[in-house]
Amino acid sequence: MTELHPSVVALVALAANIAANHPNRGLCQLDKLKQYGVPRNQVDTVIEIARHIRDEAGQKNDAAFDEALAAKHADTRLAAIPGGEACCTPTAGGKSCC
């Protein structure tokens, strides 16, 4: 099995920390990425995509909660989390996260 290059691991960890709203925010990965020579524009792209995924997830969770809340206030069963929408939308900068 081929192991991932440490720079790839650092990029993945940075993205995961940002997307998960981890308290450390992946800041320790930035020094590693600089040491590995990862270009700033690549790091910026990873940050943009991770933030977009985090924000999109929050919006979808809020919408599902609001729908369930409205259903509860109407004395109906809680609505299911909506499905069937596109699995991914581009970031504001036009980057694909899929």
C-alpha cells in the first residue's frame, strides 16, 4: 500500500479541521505545508473549499431544522431531512468541491 505524501495528509487535515469547525482550526498544518513547499494558492483553494463545505452543511442543517420545526408547530410529524438536491455546489470563487 502506498502511503500518502505528508503534504497531502497536511492538506486533508487542514480541510477537515476547517470543515469540522475544530477549535484548532488546522493552524498547525500551515507551518507543515509551508515546510513542504505547498504553494499558497493551493492552500487557499483548500481553505475555500473546506469553508464552503462547512457553510453549506450548516445551511442545509438549518433548513432541515426549520422545516422540522414548522412541521412540529403545525402538529404534524417531523419532516424528514430533505434529499435529492445536488450533492455539491461550487464555492463563491467557482471551485468545485466534488
